[in-house]
Amino acid sequence: MVEYIVPEGDMESSHEEIVMVKEKSSSKWTWKILGAFFLLALALGGILIFPWHRKRSEMQPSHLNEDSAEKKELHYALQQFSSKTQAAIHLEGSYENDNESTRAVFQWKNGQGQAFAQGGFKLVNNQIVIPQNGLYFVYSQASIRVLCIDGHYLGAAEEEVVTPLSHRVWRYSDSIGVRISIMCAIRSACPSTAQGDHYVDLQGWYHAIYLGAVFHLNKGDKLWTETNQLLELETEEGKTFFGVFAL
């Protein structure tokens, strides 16, 4: 066995070198461990993020598809409503000279002013013909102006009070066989005013009688109006009209 003797100074320097080497090695391993943890964290983050991103990507088209489906349903509902409301008719009244008499005849007119007809509605002999079975909203307005003297109709006998104004809508259906009144309204034409003397005041009274309601009508049913003061009807645009539309 060979024996080595190391001087005390050499031992101390050797000690110092050994300590320095150990510190260097420890620092190196620390960085390696930190780097490994960092790479592991990146790997775990990628594993977690990828499925989340994929799931979100899959969810977005689904969400868009749901929105698109809702829009399609709404559009379809609007189309259905529009297709039903396309069946409509709106008429305006006017006076025409009667060849057989000197009196003007009141007629409902289509295709003039705001009047129109579509969806199978027809105007025949001053009557509206219903195109199909179903629910319909029927409406009409008669605007009437009369002249009154002390509660009496102008031109009438002094003791004769003018007949109350009335506006009515008639219906004839083959299933019923007779005409029936489906709407009617009555108004006083010349309201009486208390007179303390024989003073006569010429007054013009204006009345607008409106009718409107929902009815179940059959194909081929006929609707028409009747007003007891035809010669007093106001035929300016928008004052006297008659119409029906499908619901």
C-alpha cells in the first residue's frame, strides 16, 4: 500500500476546490429541474387548452346553427302570416249617374285611390265575394253629412224629424239561404236643441259610422252594405269605405 501525504495547505485548497465543484454541480441541476418543470407545465397547458379550444370551435358552429334555425323559423312564420293576409279587398265609394233616372247611384269602386283587391276577392254587383272558407275581418265606414233646422232635416215638413242614420253590412250564404245582417249601427241625424224663440239656425251635422268584426265565412258568400241616407254620403278619399281581409 502506498501512502500519500498531503500538506495541510494543499488539503485546504483541495477542500475549497471540492466545495466549489459541488456548488457548481448543484446550480446546474437546479436549472435542469426548473427547465423540466417549465416544459412539463407547457405540455400540461397544451393538453388542457387543445380540448377546450376544440370544444369551443365545435360549439360555435352549433350556436350559429341554432341562431340560423331560429331565424328560419321566424322567417317561415312571417311568410305564413303574409301569405294569409294577401287575401284582402278595400273599396271606396263614389256616385255615378244612373242612365234610367236623374239620381246618382252610390257604387263601391275597386282600383281607384286606395282601393284594391287581391288573393281571390271579387267585386260583383256592388257585393264582395269571399274566395275561401275561413276567418275574415269585415269592416266598413259611412261618413254622412246632413243639414238640420231645429232638429229637423232640411226640406222635410216642419213636424217631421229626420230618420236616424243607419249603416249595415249584409251577408248572403248558400248554406243559410237567406240574407242576414252581421253588423249595424244607428246614429241620430239631427240632435234637437232647446229653442226659447223662433230663431232658426242652419247647421251641418257630420257623422262617421264605423263597423268592424271577425266572422267565419264560406267560399262564395256575398257581403254588401246598406245606408239609409245614400245621397248624403261623403265620398272624399278615406271617408267612406268597405273591406275584408283574411286572418
